[in-house]
Amino acid sequence: MGNGYTIRCRKCSYEYQAMLGFGMLFPTVYEDTVKAIREGKLGEEYKKFFEEHKDAAINCEACAAVCTGCGKFDTVKDYGLYLPKKETGDVNFGCVTAEELNEGYKQVMKYGHKCSACGGDLKVIDLFDELAKHALKCPECGGEMYLTEDLLMWD
Ligand SMILES: [Zn+2]
Ligand SMILES: [Zn+2]
């Protein structure tokens, strides 16, 4: 189950709700993502990579991101590409969990996410790191964003 966090601006009460982590439908999400890659929906580079590396894996965790252009918040699938630390060449059936990625895999490619509002580059962030550094700014007024008490579960 994933968690939804609400961040709010101290000045203008602008809010953003970030749904992070993995839902209960994770295996389905993973399967659909691999299918989308094979169909070239995540770009030729990804498609080719998955064809050449049968043991490749993808990170489907939902992450918070911020646009480097307009400053808006977004939630994206990480979509980092991974290979096993010891390449087996075996076909990867089923889904690879975040734990498995952490333990047995290394990241080889990052996905270039684009902002849906302005087309600028999105930067995937660690929401809690950024909050701890007081680094999150409101896209509307530049005020500091803080984490509210509202916690939401999503599946
Ligand atoms: Zn604001
Ligand atoms: Zn933008």
C-alpha cells in the first residue's frame, strides 16, 4: 500500500498531494510498464535495452518530482532502469520489488520525465529530504512548503 502526503504553502495555502510508494496493484503496474517498454512507449532507448538485456528491471515506485522550469510538483513513476549486479542473462519474469532492486541490482539509466504543465524537465526528489532542508518552494508564491498531518492510504 502506498502513502499519500499533503504538503502546503505557509503563505498562500497552496497544496499538493503526493501519492508515493507502491500500491497493492504493484505486480500489475510492473507488468503493464514492461509491456509499454516493449511497445516503445517509453522511448526507443528503453525498448532496445529491454530487448538486449533479458534480465533488466525497472523501478515502478511512485516518486515526488519538481519541475525545474515552472516549479510545479508532480508525482511520477521513477522508471529507472536496472541490471542485476551479477548479470545472469536469464529472462526476468514477474515483477522486481524495490527491495530486490536495492539489494541485487544497479541502476544503469534514468528516465527523463517532462512536466505536464510546461514541458520542462522534472527532477525526482526525496520529499522528506527536501522538506528537512526547507528546500521546497511554492510554485504560486515562492513560500516554503511544509508537511501537513493529513496522511492518506491508497491502494
Ligand atoms: Zn504559496
Ligand atoms: Zn513545469
